[in-house]
Amino acid sequence: MSDLSSSDCNRLLMVAEQAIDHLLAEGVALQIDLSDYPASLHRQAATFVTLRREDRSLRGCMGSSIPMKPLVEDVADNTFAAATRDPRFPRLTHTERPGLQLSISVLSPMERLQVAGTADLIQQLRPGIDGLMLVDGSRRGTLLPAVWQAITDPQQFVTEVKAKAGWDADHWSETIAAFRYTAQSFGPS
């Protein structure tokens, strides 16, 4: 993944803001016309959009881990999803709009790790750099690289990914797949 320019990052943040305003005004997702955006925002990419309240507490986070849409569309769709479909929160309301902060993470391609267990996985993780996704059957959990700012211990990082998938801290199986990725993140930190 090539780094986005600051202009592209600013444009994507504006799209996210427009998606929130459109949701609150019209009640539906913002539709993107690719001809309104530069070619650099047309490439397929996987993104996560995080919403935070003015006090920096989480208000929603949704995303995609596999590139399936143009970057600008993925950002608009994941902004809508973070505001309406994050199961931890009710649908965003007008009263929450003032002070709402949005950040975007554009993911690199997933790199499958060959690991023999949790201890091996922890050894292969690069704290402060890697996001992690674990998949086993129909369950999956992921944490973005930015989460290292809050969880600095690699074992706790892996435990939290497992918890997001609904597993116990000691869960491991022969069918589990581990992927790491990096992300270009921008917006309020």
C-alpha cells in the first residue's frame, strides 16, 4: 500500500464528515460518485472508521479487512456502519454530532503468519506496528495498529483480539489463522 498524500487524507476525512451529516439529515448512507474524486481514491482498499466523542471515548468503529470497493466508497460505507451498526452502541443521534471526532485507518494487505500457538504469535507481532486478525471457523477478531497506544503488552493485545472473536484467552486450535497488517491512520489522535 502506498502512502496517501495529505490532500487525499483530508479529502477522505471530509467524506467521512459528509457521511455523518448525510446520515443525520437524510437517514441513509451517502452515495459516492467516483467522478467527483481523484483517481488516487478509486483504488480498492480496506478501511476502518472510528468515531469518538469529544471526551475521546469510543462511539463506534466499523471496517472492512479485505479490499472490495474503491477507497472513497469504503470510507463512506464504514462511516455509516460505525454510526449505525456497531453492536456496542445505538444509532448515532443529532445530539451526539457536536464534538464528534472521526479517524480513518487504511489497511495494508493482510500477511498470513505461520504460528504454532499463542506464544509463537506473540513473538512474531511487532508492537506499535502490527494490527492483528485471528480467524477460526465463522469467528474473527481484530485490533488495529493504533490500539497499541492503549494496550502496550503483546500478550494482552492478543488476548483482546481473542475476546473480540468471542474466545477465551487460552483459545487455540489447529484451524486458527493469524494475519498481521499495518495501517495508515489519520484524523484526531
